[in-house]
Amino acid sequence: MSEVAVGLVGAGPWANMVHAPAIAAGPGTRLAGVWARRPEAAAELAGAHGTTAYASLDELFASCEAVAFAVPPNVQAELALKAVAAGKAVLLEKPLAMDLEGARGLAEAIAEAGVVSQMVFSLRYTAEARAFLRTAADLEVFGGYGRFVSAGLSGGPFATPWRLEHGALLDLGPHVLDMMDASLGRIVSLRAHGHPLRWLGLLLEHEGGAVSEVSLSMAGTDPDQSAHVEVFGARGEARIDWHVGDDDFTRMITEFAEAVRTGVDHPLNAAHGLHIQTLLAEAASQLSLLQVPVGLRVRRRCGPAGPPRRALASQRHKRAGGVSMWPDQASACLLPGRGRRFTFRRYPPIRGGKISCGRSRSSKPSPPTRHGRIRSAGRPSHPLGRLQRARFLERGHMSRITKFAVLGAASAAAVALTAAPAQAAQLATGTVVVKVSGSTVATCSSTLSGDRTGSSITVTSATATGCGVPVSPASLPWSGNIAAPATMSFAMSALGCTYSGTLTGGTVSGTVVTWTNQSVSGTGWFCSGGVTVDATYNFA
């Protein structure tokens, strides 16, 4: 039996731990070569397995029959299209792409080209999972529960920018949704709540009538992940715990080689990956991630002089299809004037209604119990108007005022977080590198503005862009002295945590100040430890 030549795209931790060893070990495959965006990493990985590091994708494709990908989802969606166009079979990581559009484009290209595809849903290749699914098929299942909790946000080699930004939904979600889909029947509807960077819950309905729940989090503290799936039926119940070993990845590669030889798609192909991605996109569309800008709070009243109340709809309005909106239901409807009236109707549409934010269209003034007023706390003349938090549970149903609100909320956040006086002068530009447990998780371009007297500085505005994760300055102003050994206080908010400290012992070369390996402390219930910062600023 001839070996299938498989090229590898990617040279990160997962490629080192799983793909390269499994492909090189065979028995039905050989590692034909490696390509990565970092040539030095590709050379190191290729050297460890006695193969070639290629300088271009075209050279790699010319050396192999199939290509395995171990790269971030957005990179995979782009590069896999090139492999498919070259007629190569593809072994793809989950999720298929970073978004539904990318996943759909890749799946359609694979179907049109007629090449073999297979997804790395790792648990599905274990003997235990296959035995579990055979048992579940005989139970006449009516319900189930899946859980996957890890400490993925706490650092380590897999605390990569895309995981830190999208959290458990894109990283852990594909695994559990795939198992629930396989054991309880095809998922036909989904409801999501929670936060991908904290705790995320999914309520699923399956073909055949079964229902299930899923809990996901990467904000755990135990380095040993906790994951299992259990199903219940008229004839009993079954459970599987998450354990995947080297033999299981060998089985995955062996099945991929067989699919390439025969030209017959694996059941876990790109079409199945697209189905899972569609579920992920639906969940993402139901999760509202807008944050209320710093410094703005919402006060709710029933009429100008009425007592504060949380519910915004009267019983009469509820009977007409209205719902009450609560302070922790995030997203924004921005009302651009003082004391504008507003109404809320059921959303998503059940009786044809929708959420609407804006002036009441009633020809007569409405009684206080039918409407609420929004007032700004502490900033009555804020130029961006009043902010009301609501929840959007469906895609594509945003009213004009709501679309304006999203843009306005983003602008308000930028104004509130920068908090810089108009006359503040630019102090410095530079680069900040954030590392967790020695691994780089963000590289930001930064600008500091404020006042300088000799070597003493006061930073009243700071920016951090291009980090790959949302980063904003906090606790301004900062202060420092840029004469050697230079010091500067700082505080940054990222992913729900506030990291602060003082850069000390900075070296000075002309107008450039450099700090290296500076320890950072974090506050927040899932903030990671072992954070260090390297910073270089030019104070010209």
C-alpha cells in the first residue's frame, strides 16, 4: 500500500504536538513538507521530522497529494482555498473559518472541486466516542447535556489571539455541538445566552424531538479541563468523558489517508463543518457583546417624577406583546435627545412586532406607566445623548435607530476610554508586546499624549491598536520619568480584566525608552497570571 504524501501548513504548538508527529508516523502517510508564515518555525519543525521546509505554498503543493492545516480559522479559510484550487485533499481544523461567510465559501469550493475533505473533531476519532454513539443510537434518546470547561484564557501555548477574542464559542463549541449532533440527532434550532469569555449556555433542539443543554467556558481555573457528554433515553443513559490520545490522532490520519486513496469523503467532511459553523454563527448572532461606555449609567423612571423601576413596560403593554428589559441585557439603543420617549415590543418577532427605540408615535402624551424615560447619570449634556441597554436576539432585524445606536455606542466608548483633553500633545509612539507564560498573545501599536516637563511625563490619553484583542487604557492619568532608569505607571483593560503596574528600569537611547519583561498584575475573576510586558516608546 503506497503512502499518501501530506504537506503541513502551520508550525505552531498544535502542529508540533499533533499533526506533524501523526502524519510522519504513518502508517499510511508521510510528511512531505512544511510551510508556515514564520520560515524559522517551519524549518525547525521540518528538521525535527526529517522533511523539507518550503518557502512558498506552491512548492509545498507540488510535493504532496493532500494538505493538513494547523493555523487559525481565518488563515485556514484563505489558504485552504488555494489548496483546493490546486486539486489537493484537505484535512481541516475546527472551526472551518472565523465566520459563516468564510466557511460557506470554503465548503462550496471543496464541493465544486470534488476533492476529499475531513475535519479534526478530535473526540470523534476515539474508540470510546464511537462506542458511546453506538449505545446512544439504541437508547431512544430524548435529552442530553454537554459540558466543556477549560482554563484556556489563563495562558499557555493555546492562549492565542483568536481564542482570547472569541472565547469558548469558536474554540470549544465545535467539539460539543458535533457530539450533541451525533448522539441526539441533527440540531435544528439553538438558543444562546451568557458570554463567550466567561460562561456560555446553549439550548438545543434536535430532529426527532430530543432537547439538550450545553455549558461552555474557557475561564476556569483548573488546568485539567472538565468535559463530558451524557444522553438520556427511554432505554437507559450513557456518558462519555473527554480523553484523546496519540492513538486517536493516528486513527484520524489513517482514515484521512484512506479517504484520499479511495476518493470517498469522510463523514466528518467540510459539509459537516459548515453545518457546525452555521450553528456557531446563529449562537453568535444571539449574543450581545456591546458594553456600556465607561462613565455613562442608565437611570430608569416611570414618568418625570416617578420612583425608579427596572421594568419598562406596563402590564397592558406586556399583554400587547411587550417585554421588560433589564439592566444586564446588553446592547444599546441610543436616543439622541433629552427625555425622548421609547417603547419596546417583543423581539424576535412573534406577532410581527420588533424592538423599537425612539419617540413614541402616539398623537397624545402617554401616561407615565406606559413609557419610561432615559436620563444620563452625571453627564446630562453628554453630546452622544442617552443610552438604553436592550438585547438583540436575532440577526438582520436592526432598526435604523438601532444601527445608529451601535455606531454611537462605539463612539461613546472611544470618547469615554480616551478621556483626553483636546489640547493634549502627543508624547510618544511605540510598540507594546504582551506575553502570557512567555508566549506572545498581543503586539500593539501605541500612542501616548499628555504633558511633559523635562523628563517628567503625565499621560492623559493612550491608545493601543492592532492588538488582535480589544485593549483600552484605564485609570488615567499615568505618570512617569523618562530619564534612565525610566519609570511609567499604566493600567489597561482587556477581555474583562484590568491589568496594571509600573514599568521600571527602562533603558534610554536618545529619545527611545525600552522596558523589557515587566510583570503585570490583573484584577477580574478570570484574569490570567504570568503576564509580562515589553514596551518601546519614542519620546521625540
